[in-house]
Amino acid sequence: MRRVGINFLPRLFLMLAIATGSLGVFAQNTQITVDKVYGYDPLLYNGLAYYFYPPPSTQGTQYMFDIFDASGAVTVRGVSYPNQAINYDIYNQQLVLKYKTAIGSDNLLQISFAWLESFDLHNKHFDVITTADTIKEIFQTLGNGPAKVLYYFTRKLTVSNLTESSVHYFAQIQRTMYVSNGGKRQKYKNNRSFVKAFPEANHDQIFKYIRKNKLTVQKADDRHMTELINYCNTLLGT
């Protein structure tokens, strides 16, 4: 029986995806033995090779950012790795690492989700949090105390029927907002629902802070929301 070369498999999958218009992430186990002799850390470079093939002529990107952050940081099983080229695939909910092989070509690797703990990307901090039903999810986290603001991001792949031929495109990023406090996570949509995530005894003080700083929590930037949640932590006695 003829064996198919390893390097041929990604090309074969790409041709099939284009021919069928199918969409998917193709991944294969890849703790790359050839590269390990050149100093790659097997704790970080141990995951799945990342190949993503949206339908032909798809507009937009599956990533959170248009470019990889060459100064990103990743924490895997308690070990931090600074200055990594990473990007967040929010369509597939995967952290993707770009690295160069021994011969200088770019490769993409899906960081092991079982080992991934946190990462920093374009001045945003993300944590992998286990939800009540034991499912791990990626959240941007704001705040230095036990109470934190959590953002969960998604992006849909949709079809436009505005033209004679259907065109696939990635829609705008959607953000779901939560307050995490005391092990509980509560969704909020506006100032009122944000305040209700805290003990009733603190409501008046939080409302006063929001009015004084003219905040609208669903529109406030990361800096102002970090300052707000840190203030809330002072009210909680932390």
C-alpha cells in the first residue's frame, strides 16, 4: 500500500475543502521532534497543528486581531512564556501560536487547551476559566481583586445574500459581559444590572461612583472598567 507523505496531508485537506465548500479546523498531533532538537520547549510546543479553511472568498478573519502580537505572553501549566507571536481565534475559541521552524518557515500551532491557563494579547489579559458545568472557556479579565469583570467574545460566520452569489463573511465581534464575584458569575448589560451583581449594601456607593465618573459600563473602555471594578473591590473589604 502506498503511504501518503505527511507534508501532502494539509494540501489534500485544503483541496477537499475548496472542492466541497466545507468549513473546518484541521488539526493533527504535533509534538514536533525535528524542531525540539533546536531548543523548542515541549511544554509550549506540544499541541495541535492549526489549519483553518473557511469557504473560498470568505471576507474578514476568524481572529480577534488582524495581526499576530509578537510580544504576547502565554502561561501553560504555571510556566510563563513572554514574547510569543500569538492570536486569538474567537470563531473556534483557540489560542494560536506562530513560530518559525528550523528552516525559517512559519508554522501555526494550537496551544493545548488542557494546559493553557492565561495569555496576554495586545494589552489585554485573558484567563481560561472552568465554568460550573466543568467546561473551560476563555475570558478577558479586568480587576486586581476577587471581584472581576469578564468579557466573553464570539464571532459568527454568516452568509450575505445582498449579491447574486452568496458571500461568506465573519460578522462583527460580539461581547458578553459578566461580573465574577465569590465564585459566581452574573451577566450584565447596563449600569443597573452591573450594580445588582454586588451586595445591596454597596449599591448606592457604586451608583454614585458611576454617576460621578459619567460611566456607561457597556461602552466604557478597559481602563475605566478596571478602575470601576477595583473600586468595587474596596467596598467588599478586599
